[in-house]
Amino acid sequence: MRFDGLYLAGLGSWLPPATTTAEAVRSGQCSAETARKSEMESVLVAPDGIAPPEMAARAARVALERSGVARGDIAVLLHATLFHQGYDLWSPAAYVQRAAVGGTCPAIEVRQVSNGGMAALDLAASYLLADPARQAALITAADRFDGPDFDRWHSDPGTAYADGGTAMVLSSTGGFARLRSLAVVGGPELEGMHRAGAAFGEVEMRDRQLVDLDAHKRSYVAEAGMSQTLAAILDGQREALKRALSDAELELSDVDRLVLPHFGRRRLVSNYLRHMDVPLERTTWDFDSRIGHLGAGDHIVSLEHLVRTGGLQPGQTCLLMGVGAGFTWSSAVIELLETPDWAS
Ligand SMILES: CCC(=O)NCCNC(=O)CCNC(=O)[C@H](O)C(C)(C)COP(=O)(O)O
């Protein structure tokens, strides 16, 4: 979809300390093989005692402060998550709202796996466009990938999972950057990839097993075929990219920077870079490889990094490309209008 009147007014994050891959290998948390393939420098690991909704609330306060948007003007809060937020049958989105925003707007959790942040942006954009009286939306994302049932290094080898909270304020009245286009494409034929080899409820519900996406993927690919699986992944990715670039009236070569999912290097190449004529330097890999995969928050934190460090200059465009189990793929074009005062 093409947009003319939607703006990014604020970005924020709450990022815990990094554990280097070398430390993770030394402590036995990460195998040398996984470390070698991923080429990750480090991943962010949250200290004990802070739950994802609190991480999101801290990021939201930063984004709101930077945006100058009054909390009473937030028309909707969308909180994107992948994993445990702390309690069952409880609203983490409402926690973020009570802790960071207040007010009486709807606070809704978006479960779109790693495309959750981009899906929330898509929903927020449509929500604001539906009523001119709606001035702003708050998007948050936060997870922590630890605990007895997830291994941040080996539950999905090829992607090293990181803890942290991110937030974005989308505005229909103004901001430092413009959302020029956004496309989200679904591909349900791939949904089995993250559950294959285990019947519903047999594994997940009875006694929490360690999440082992690699086993599910191996089982799925054994039946579907690797080349067919990769082809289906690329089809959806390309469709979302084509729509977003077309709506922004740009070619991929026109785009100044790219923010891709924080995959390990090998998976980033096999799923993205090998098929796109884009040098690694135009991506945020150097930064991403020190963060890890924040689940639904990769794009917010890497865009914040680009803006804060001057990696994106006024007039330049940044392409955000997301993907989530399902699958869903997203692409968005952001144009920086001015360097905000919170950037160095
Ligand atoms: C589960 C978290 C989530 O939503 N992640 C985003 C969706 N997953 C992806 O886009 C990754 C898709 N690609 C893969 O899983 C792998 O590249 C393949 C296609 C299974 C090949 O395995 P590899 O050689 O990378 O280990």
C-alpha cells in the first residue's frame, strides 16, 4: 500500500547487555559449529527479573518522549510478541499500556512471529487511516528467549535469538520520517514448517519440550524438498518487495539502506543476499550481528540505530524487509525527512 500522510514520530528501545559469541562458546551455551555458521558477534541477554512487557514499556517511554506525541493522542497500542510474556490468559499489551501510556485506547497483542513488528505497523497504519481523528499509534515488541524450553542458540540454528524491547510511534500529523509504502504477503502453505513431525498437542501442551524448530524444519523439508521450500520462501519475499517498491515508485537499486531480519550470516545469505543484488554494506549487518534476532523488534532497533548514528540522512530511503513463520513476508519503504534531535 502507498501512503502519503503517515510518519514515524518516535523510535525507542530497551536493550540489555550483550553476551559475545565467544563467551557463549566458552560457557558451553553455544556450540562452536553454530557460532562459526552464524558469524554473530554477540546477542543481547536480559538479566533475571525483567519480563518482556516491562522491556516494551521502557522502550515505549523512550519512543513517546522522543516523539513529542501526547499520550492522550495514542489511538491504539499494538504489542508484538513471539514467546512467553510472563503469564497465561493475561494481556501483556494492557501491561505496556498501563505502564507507559495510560488512557483508554485499545491495547492489542499481535502474534505474527518474527513479522510481528511489521504486521503491527501495517495494522497501525490502517487503523490511523480509518479515522482522521486518530492521530497516533504506538507499536511495541519485546521477548526474552531463555528459560527451560528455549535455547537461544540451538532452538532455531541459523538464527541466534536475543532479548529486548522496541517501540515506534506512528503518526498521521507529522514526524522525522515518512512511511512511503508497506506490503504484507501471506503464504500459509509453509505453516507446517514450524510444527512438522509432531501432532497438535502431543508435544507442546502436555509437558513443555525444548523448542526445536530445526527438527520441525528437517521433517518438513524432508517431505516438501529443500529447493521447493526455499523457492516458496523467496516467492513470498519477492512479492512483498515488489509491491512495496512499486508503491514507493522505487527500484531496489534506488534504496539507500536495507534492514533485514537479524538472521545469522549463513541464513541471511541463503534467504536474502544471494538472491538480491545488494552488498552487505547497505544492510545493518554490522549492528545486527551484535544484537541477535529480537523476534518482532529487529526492524525498529536497526532503523533506530541508522537514524541515531547518521547511517540514514534526510532524503534517503530505507527498505525494511520482514518475515514470520506462517509465513508472512513484509516490505516497507521509509524516507528520512529530518535528523531528529535525539540522533547524535
Ligand atoms: C520462528 C521465528 C520466525 O518467525 N522466523 C522467521 C521465519 N523463518 C525464516 O524466515 C527462516 C526461513 N529459512 C529457514 O528456516 C532455513 O533457511 C531453511 C530454508 C529451512 C534452510 O535451513 P538453513 O540451511 O538455513 O539452516
